[in-house]
Amino acid sequence: MFDRSDIAPSCRNLMKPSIIFRWPRWAPIPVVSALAAFAIVSILSLREPVLRAAGWALVVNEPVASADIIVLSLDSGGAGALEAADLVQSGISKRVAVFMDPPSGEDHEFIRRGLPYEDAGARQIRQLRSLGVTDVVRISGIEGTESEGQALPPWCDEHQLRSIVVVATKDHSRRLRRVLDRVMKGHPTRVAVQPARYSSFDPDRWWETRGGVRTEIVELQKLLLDVVLHPMSF
């Protein structure tokens, strides 16, 4: 019969069960920390491209060629005036058209009291002239994007314009492009939309400021509503 006592001590040690390896108690801490760090980096790396895509969804990007006239949208403000002046300087057109918005609310009270009143259109005209643009024309009073779209086609037909460049703020340019695509159908005027480079909205970093977040939310809602109401617009 086999007797274990006959086996040499060194051989008996080889027959003992293998020692089970155990992680130190502190080992899970760095492992969990490393996994958490990896997850955070992954989320951040995906977050910024998604946010940038959301910002650029509001901005149209199309080539701008020589045109009969440059038209400033009502809400383009000083950024629109600067962009128009640069376009004039680059030879796109020598003429600039500005929408005149009618006074409302407190504006009427300023006028009633005999105080100076300057609407957004008059302010843009003053800015354009200070920037060296002398050939400026006015388009009758409007209120908002939809009324811009209603006023522009007959105005272009009346002046027999073959092409125009419409300057808008960056965040407003995509929705305005859709509106103009609809209203200018059947009219001979070719329309290009130019986002104002000096607009306060930054599609690459809008989430870093309250103003940028507010603009993104409001304009994205308006754009989505336009898509729902006019799904066939291109």
C-alpha cells in the first residue's frame, strides 16, 4: 500500500493544493477610479461633438457670389452691418437694403414726449454709413421673420432683382434659409444667406454661457417647429 511517509519532504510540498491568489483589499479602489476616469473621458469626448453639431444645426453655410444687393435681416443688428460692410468691401455688391421696423410699446411714448427715437433699421443705416457704405435703401416696416419673408418677394419683383444676399445672425440663418426657400418659389430672384461672422452666438462653444444656452434652446425649438409645420421645405 502506498505510504506518503515514504515520499521525500520536497516532493510532499509539490502535492499540496495550490495557493489561491487574492487581490489586496485596496486593489478595487484604483481599478474603480480608472474605470470612472475612462467613463468621464468617453462621455466628454462624445459630449462636445454632439453639442457642436446642435449649434451648427442652426447655421447655414453656403457660397456667396456677386449680387444686385445685400439685404440685412431685421435682427442682424450691428453684426449684420459689419458683415454687409465687409461684403461691400469684397465686391459682392455696392448696395445694401435695410428693413425698417415700426415703433411699438415704449417707442411710441418716447415719440410722444418728443424724445429722439431710432429704430433698429435707422441704427443699422447709421452704422453702415460710418463704415463707409453710402448706397443704402429702405424696405417698408415689418415685424419678425415671417413678415420679412412676406415683404421680400414683392420687393424683389418690383425692383427686378436677379440676385440678393441676405445677412442674418448665425443662430437665425438656417431657419431664415427655410423661410426664404418657401416664399421665393416662383420668383426669379436668386437668394443666398450669409451668417454674420460677428454674431454673439458661437456654435462651437454655445453651452459655455447662459446667453448661448438660451439662444440655442429658443432657436432650436423654432427650427424644429418650422420643420414640423413645413416638412417639405429644403
